[in-house]
Amino acid sequence: MSGRPLKADLVVIGAGSGGLSVAAGAAQLGLKVVLFEKGEMGGDCLNYGCVPSKALIAAADKAHQARSAGLGVGATAPEIDFAAVMAHVHATIATIAPVDSQERFEGLGVRVVRAAASFVDARTVAGGGLRVRARKIVIATGSRAAVPPIPGLETTPHLTNETIFDLAERPRRLIVLGGGPIGVELGQAFRRLGSEVVIVEAAEILGREDPAAAAVVLTQLKADGVELHPGTKAVRIEPGPVLIVEGPDGESRIEGSHLLVAVGRRPSTDGLDLDKAGIAHDARGIRTDRSLRTTNQRVYAVGDVAGRGQFTHLAGAHASLVVRRAVFALPVNADALVVPRVTYCDPELAAVGLTEAEARKTHGDDIRVETFPFSENDRAQAEGDVRGFGKLVTTRKGKVLGVTLVGRHAGDHIHLWALTLSAGLKLSALTGMIAPYPTRGEINKRLAGLWYVPALFSGRTRRLVSVLKRLA
């Protein structure tokens, strides 16, 4: 690593969603870009997260539909070829991989270095025998599965999202430690693929979400045969694996064949030598301002490592902001981003903005809440699946604060509310929209319409109509 360093306009550390988006945008604008990646191109989302998990969930849904059927169609016990299921998972990754490949990015003019990178000083990065001095640097190293300090865990073989998709055989009895989105999604999928599944959560399962919406999901999990242990703390782990837990009824033992640890994620900052570059960081991630700039004015952080949320779509949004700021010197505000989220269980749970509880904490009683059940949606009735509802939370003046949808394909219907919040649309824009009939998405217009019902059919309005009737 001797000699003068290579000079570049931009160095990107990490080839996940955020890093690749920054690198592609900058390179196509004519900048000299060097991209470091020590693992797989595409990062966590492509290789260990979003893509493989949704492929697995799709196979599990096929199995569930075969078992449940209905509407005059006979149910059958599906024959599950676990090896074929996993082949589908890896084929999906392989099909998408060329979009994130080294070859594609080198074709865009990016110099790709397949090695770990670390800071040498405030504007120099080294890795793979190469030193690069850059005008701007973007850290996009993502996050990794957090492993809690539970006695016995370090000596017990266990799975995380990074290893579970390498299973060659279906788990007989899968213990899932953690009842957040990852634990619920994978737990339900493996149950529907034939594994016994136990979910253990120290707090509430899907505790971040609206309790009524989470309850709809929990009802389905129980119907699927998933064993749920909310409010249950893992005390220690013994060979087996055997999870010793302490719950509402005291201490008990949970035996399994496999253990999946899904208690959250931690930012990937190890080995970066951030202190050498004057970059402040903590357990949440790298400290950034509203422009995603770190305490080193030349360095930005995007995605999970920036500590602002752990979503692939957020990393992509961060990338767009950084290109605008670092390349064009335009003002940006990451604090103003509206970030929807979806738990891809069945039924799906999607939300954007504040939940009802969060809104009450912030606005007190100065809010209104409207709910509309899928049981009153004609498409849901026609499909024989009326689980769930939509909930709209606004100020009393009609400003949208947040929306939660729980139901089949809810994630496909939250987009309209993400647009409403990000663009500052009024509810009248939604009520004035013509929604195609019959669709589940009509629930969004119905929710918006509910807000106007009290005023539209009030005594005052009726008196006004009575007067207008005489004048007409």
C-alpha cells in the first residue's frame, strides 16, 4: 500500500441498496467513483433479507392456500419439497443479482474493490491493497443481526437471517427468539412449510405497531399453529437447543431442533476506524445531520448505519439525498422523509406516519381516528378474506398524521398514504379520486370519506339543504 494514493471524486463503502444507488448515480453523472465491498454485492437485502425472505414467504403462502382453499375449492395437504423451496429462494437471488453485480457497476465506470475498507485519515480510505483519497466519502455498510448476551448462546449453534437461507433440511421445531417483523415473517413462513414454530418475545409481539392491527396478525399466527410467548424473557440456553425462559407463569423450558435469533440489528461499523476520520458514532450508528453528513464534513452515511431506520427503501431515499447534496450542493432534509413500513406476514401489516398511540402522545386529544373494516370492502368479501381494517389518524382540522392498514396485500395499498404525507395532500384529494371497483385499495378512499361524515350529515348541513331546497 506504498506510494501515492489514488484520487477519486467519491468513495463509497458498502455495496448494499444505499451504496449502490449512490455509486450508480455519481458514476452516471461523470464522477470518478471507487466502491469498496468486503462481502456480497447487493448487501443484506439481496442476499440475506428482503429478497430471500419474500421468496420463502411466497412458497409458504402457496402451501397455506392449498391447505385452506375454500370458495368451493377443496383443500389438500400440500407436498412440500423443502429443497425445492430453497432452490426457488436462491434462484430468485440469482435472477436479481446481475442488477447489483460487479460487472454492471464496472460497466458504469465504477472501480469496484472487493475488500474491507477503513479510514486512514479524514479523507483517505484504504482496502484491498489500495489507498484512495477522495473529495467525498459515503459510508453505506448497513447493519447485522444483533446477538444478545444470553448465557449459553455463544456456545449454542444458532441461526440468523444471514444463515437461515442456507438450511438444507426443514427444521423440525424452530425456536424464534424475537417477535419483531423478521421473527414473525420467518416464523409464520416456516410453520406453513411444515415446521413446528415457537416465537419468544420479551415484550409484545409486533409491539411497535397499532395493538389492534397486531392482534389481527397474532390471531392468524395462532390459527396457523405458531406457539406464541409474549412477555417472556430468555434466561439462558442449554444444548439441544433448550431455551430457559421466564414468563408470566414463572420459569419454563422450551425445546427445539433449531434456534433463530431475530432480536434486532446493530449498525456495521466494526473495522472502519471511524475515529481516525473524526466521525462520531454510538450503538445506534453514525451520527449524521439532516443532510446525512457526519461530524467529518467530507463524509456522509446512508441506510442502516446512519441510525435513522432499517429499511431498504429508506437507504435508497438516503442515496438520492446524498447525490443531491454531495454532487449538486442542494439543500436536503433527511428528517423530513416519510418512511412507510410493512411486515410481510399474512395478513400484511403496513403503516406510515404516527400510530394512534404515538399521535395521542404528541397531540393529546387533538386528534381524530377513523377505522374501516375489510369486512365492508366488496373485493375482500368476494375473495372470502375479510381479515383486518384500515385506521386513519388526523388532527381535528384534517391533517393526516398516520395510517395503519392490516389485511391481505396491505403493503400494496399503503403507497397512497405515503404520497399523501410526503406531498402534504389534503383528504379532499383522496375523496375526489375515482377508485376502481371492486378493489381492496378502495379502503383508502373510504377512510378519507369517513372524516367528512360528521360534518356532511350534521344538523347544520341538513338545515342548509332544507333552505337550498326551497330556493332551487
